[in-house]
Amino acid sequence: MQSTESPPGNAVASVLAHAADPVTADAVALRYGASAISYRELAARVARAGAGLRRLGVQPENRVLLLMKDSPCMVAAYLGAI
């Protein structure tokens, strides 16, 4: 039986593709409370989170534990860790 779930890396690829597309870059990628974050801003946050993890020595295939409340920062950290 095949899984119907997409691999997590596809979520990152999707965010990056939307952020690079001039038509969708400023579309809402994430809503949290009264705030809305565009694909462009989410991609920037994901890149910063990934860069921060690499500076800390995290390598591909390393496990990363995120202990955060639900928030846009948590989504960016999760995507940056994949």
C-alpha cells in the first residue's frame, strides 16, 4: 500500500516555488490570528531558520527537536529543519 502523504521536503519546495513566482509571492501562505504571512516572507523565515540551524552545527539527516508554541515561527522553524 502506498502512502498518500507528501514527503515533508515537498512543503519546502512548494513554499520556495510560490515565493519565486511573481504571481503568488505576495499571496497569503499562512494565517495566524489577525496576522497573515506571504509566501515571500515565509520563505525568508524558513531560510533564516535553516541557516541558524546550520550555524549551530545541524547537518542533513540530523534530528531536530522543536519545542515551540503554535505560531508562524514554529512553522518556519519546522520547514527550516527539513
